[in-house]
Amino acid sequence: MTPGYKYVDPDYIYSDRNGVLFNLLGITEPELLSVTEALLTSKRLEELSLRPIPIKSAYSLLDIHRYIFQDIYKWAGETRKVDITKQGKQFITATSFNQAFFFIDGLISKFRGSAGGIKEASEYLAKILDAINFMHPFREGNGRAQREFIRLLALEKGYILQLNPPDNPEVYREYMRCSVEEDVAGLTALIKSSIVPY
């Protein structure tokens, strides 16, 4: 179970009573699942860096999640059927995803219609990232999917954006802080300082 999160899952759709997610490999130990998941998803993310999934709409987030987690979870690429809170804060309910995707599509359209300078691009990318994070559409793997989604949108405007760079853990820590605190201004500043022309 991811620390800080609470899941309304009385029927144990996704995990056993100890909080270990049901997985395609039949792993029942949380530490082993965590390590295995990290290894398998890292490989898939590396593949996406070479062969990216085109962003057709906000729903492309599902395709990205499916690709990243296809080796470990049967429900990869599917929106969650349970509600999630983190540190007492409620994410969008599982019944509201259509409205959320529609809202994010509007933000993406504005981003694509913008002039494309770093300042404006950073502002739109931060708003899109904040909206996706608030939606939190998956039972697990939201962060990895949303970072890849934002990376690909930045690439459309000719920018490279890494919010979890291996050589600078402070960027990831700030990204996590801003995400948890819904700090759009902080996300904007972080993206602006991290984004570079392709």
C-alpha cells in the first residue's frame, strides 16, 4: 500500500487484506512487488523515451499507463473503480472521470494553441499536471503516467522536461511537494526552471 493513501475498497478489488496489490506475477510480498514493479516500469519508460505514444487527447493518459504497467497489473490503463484520499485530501471520485478528462482536454487545446514560449508553456503544463494529479485516475502509478504525459506534451512544443531526473532528486521532491499541496505556482516555477529546448 502506498504510504499516506487511503482506498475505499471494501470488496478488495485491487489488493489483498494486507494491502498488497493483485498482480500478474502472483507476488504477495510488498517489498518484492515494489522492487519488481520499479524494474519492469523503468524498462517500459525507457522504451517510451525512444518510441513515444502520441497524445491524441487526455484519454491518451490511459494508453501511457497501460504501456508502463502492462507487465505487472491486469488493470493497467483502466480508470480506478475505488475512491482515494491522501493525507485527508480527496481525489476526484471514480464517477467523475468523464468531466475531468473533458476539462483537461480544454487545457490541452489552449496549450496547443499558445505561442509556445517557455513561460506560457510552463504555465499551461503546470495547470494540466495539477488537473491530472487531482484526477488521480489509476489505483497505482499515477505519478509515472502523468510525468510521461507532461513530458510528451512539452515535446510537442520542442521542449525536454524531466520531473524525475536521475541526477537531481531535488526536482522530484519539489514536484511531489507541489503535487500534494496543489501548488500550481510552484509547479509552474519548477517546470520553467527544468524545461530546456529540444
